[in-house]
Amino acid sequence: MQNLGKYIWIIGSLFFTLLHAANVKATVDSKEVVQGDSVSLRIQATGEDIRFPKITEIAGIPVANAGTATSMNMSISINGTKRENTTTKQYTFVPKQSMTIPSFSVTIGKEVFQTDPIYVNVVKRSARTVKTNTGYSFEMKSTKKNLVVGESFIVTLYLSIADNLGAQQVSEYVEPSSPEFFFKDIGKQKQYKKGHFQVIEKQYSVTAKKEGTFSISPASVKIGVEDRRRRDMFGRYGIRWIGINSNTLDITVATVTSDSDLVGEFALQAKVDKKKVKVNKPVNMTITIRGKGNLEDFELPKYEIDGVTVYEDEAKVQSHIENGVLISFYRKKLVFIGEESFTIPEKEISIYNTQTKKIESLSIPAYPIEIDTKHVAIPKAVNTLAPKTTPATKEVSHTQPKEETVLPSWWMLLGAFVLGMFVMYVGKYIPKLWKGNRSVYKNSEALKILYAHISEDKAVEEMVRKLYAKQNGDTSVQIDKKVLREMVERFR
């Protein structure tokens, strides 16, 4: 009976010793990930004097060392109590495609152990990974699923994170995309609380380029949540990164039977500041378009009028959302300058109305402009070539002595030559010394800079008018270069 107890003790001790013998194991946090998400490889080794391999890449993919954790175990054997250490190394990398993580060698004492290879399956990012039962979700919605070429719609993204996840960061955001659509970020993202969730909302204006059925690829983001399995030296929880993707959107785009300049519902307003001006004085025209739809890529038809100079500003376009609909605002200013009366011609802009399904038109009316030539300032001519007339003098009866021509001596010629060379040499540096650091602007450059500020200062408006007149050949206009330079520098 005593021998039986002894045998049981020996067998139990051996079993317990084998259970806590040196060993190595490799695991991953997920064997299937979405393209673009990271994988965490953990290698755990138990024993004394553990030496891990230096891992900087896996299958050519760079690896980040995510940290080391160590714990101590105690085992009991025939020879007494034995302490053993367990060390876990974590490595993070982003696989580009499905792959097998190879076996790695870990040395414990004098023995070498091999980890098992691990296969990781990478699925395309188009796969939906929205999760509603894990405390977070990422959803993409569209105001329209069927539309026509050139029509715009709103895409809204909703990222919801439960309060109990303790989310700390949101990073590595990738926008939705598709080569068949134009995308424009509208406004700032919104952040608000809904129930027990923090919601981040972001909107885009999307415009169809061509006919067909297309998919908008999902957006993706990573959220950093509290990792209650790890703490830093101050007792704070670590961060665990979770990569999630939104759903995809399938959009069907039809073609429009007739070409049009715009798609949507718009109203136009045009006006000129005056219809009668003096020669070479500007006529300012403002065109405003507002309505439902996209105006980002709209270009106003060009004005070409014989004998008239036309200047135009860059169009100002603004967009916002009203009740889930894209509202756009377009404004463009033009300047017409002529020497004789002229007419600003009528222009037509075609629109495909998405409500009536018909082609409509917006009209910019014609404006007759009268040029007042009655009070044109004519500069006084100064004839410097005509000889001055002198009063008649009495004829001199005596004969004037003939002047004797005196030729310069050789040393005078030599001195003049030396002086001329000196002046040529010094003359190269005189302009630089004279100008110093002053900026010199051409009339065309100054006109471009000052025109944008014409409504801010009466002096600026007057200077712009002078520049316009000067540029169109009005020689009676005088411009103070110093005043012009100071004015341009103020808005430079």
C-alpha cells in the first residue's frame, strides 16, 4: 500500500512537471481580416533563459514590435519547487493578401523550439464588416440610388461607438471612392450623442460622371478602445485598435437624352451697375445662380464683343445641405470697357430639370451700353519739333565776322573716352542703388490685385478705373507710381 502511494506521487509529479515544461506557442488575434486591417501575432514562451528571434518583417511586410509581457509560474517536482517564467512578445503588421505566417525559432536554455505556421485569410475591403452587437458600427447612406449623368446626391457616413468601449482615438480614416463619381467634402463633420452611443457624421456631395451601374467602395477607419488586459506603469489601460469598414453603395446612372449645361433646379439673376458711361469707364456685371444641384464644374459662356475689353473674376461657388438636398450658390463678376456704344449680348444656359424630366433654360438678358463721347478729355499737344517764331528784326547792314572752328586737342579726346568708360561701368549699378528694395508692378499685375478689393475703398476703386483707362490707351490719365505701389503692397 505504501508502494502504491509512492507510485501515485511519482506519476503525479512527472505529469505536473511535463505540464509546466519549457514550451512555445504562436497565436493571432484573428485568422481572417479585411484588407487594410492589422494582424497581431503573439509568441508565448515558458521556461528559463528565453531568447526570441529578431522579427522585423513577415513575408516582406514590415512588422512593429507591439510590446512584451512577462509572468512567473511555480511548479513542483520530485526535486522540489521550481519557478518558471512565461514571456509573450507581440508583433503587429498589415497583410496585403492572404498569407501564411512562417514558423519561428525560440531558444529556451539550450533547446530550440519551433512555432507552428499560421494561415491568415485577407478578404476584400468591399466586404461589409459593420457590427451592431459589439458596441460600434460604421454605415454609409445615400439620398438617391437612381439618377442621371450630371446629377448630384448626398452620401452620409455614420460612425457610432458605444460609451462603454471607452474609445480614445479615431484614426486612419479612408474616404469612400469611385472613379465614376465626383466627390466633394461638404462642411465640417458633426459629433453628437445618441442614446448610449457617440456618433460622428460626415457628408459628401457626389456627382455622376457617366451612365451605368456602379459601386461606391466603403470608407474605413480605426478606433482605439481601452484594452483592459494591459496597463502602463501609471496604471492606465492600454489601447486596442479595431479596424472597421462601412457598407458599399450601388448606384444606377441613366443618360440624359439631350445635352445640358446643368442638372437640377436653378434660378438665375443678372444685373449691371450702369448702362451709360464715359469712354473707357468700366461697366460691372454680376451673375448669380442658386438652386438644387451641383455648380462646382459649371463654366459661364464666354463674352466676346468687338471693340470691347472683357475682364472676369474667378467664380465663387458655395454648397451646403438643406433637408438632405444639395444647395449650391454661384456668383461671377465681369467688367466691360469700350470706346463706343455696344451691347452685352444675351446668353442661354440649358438645364435638365430632374423633377419635370425636361430640358429648360436660364436666360441672361442683353444690355445695351451707351458710351458718352461728348466730354472726352483731349490731352494738350506739345509740339517740340516746330521752331519758335521770333519777332522780325531789322536787317543788319554790317557783315558778321566768320566764326573760326577750333578742333579739340588730343588730351581732351582721351579724357572724354576715359570718362565715358567710367560712366558705363558705374551705370550698371545705379538702377539697383536707385530702386533699392522697392517693388515695381506692371499695370496689368496691379489691376489684377486691386480689382478684388474695389468695393473696400473708394481710392482703390478710383485707381482701378485709372488702370483700366490707361490699359485701353487713354493718355490723359496720370497715375502716381508711389501711391500705386503702396496700394498694391497693402493687399499683396
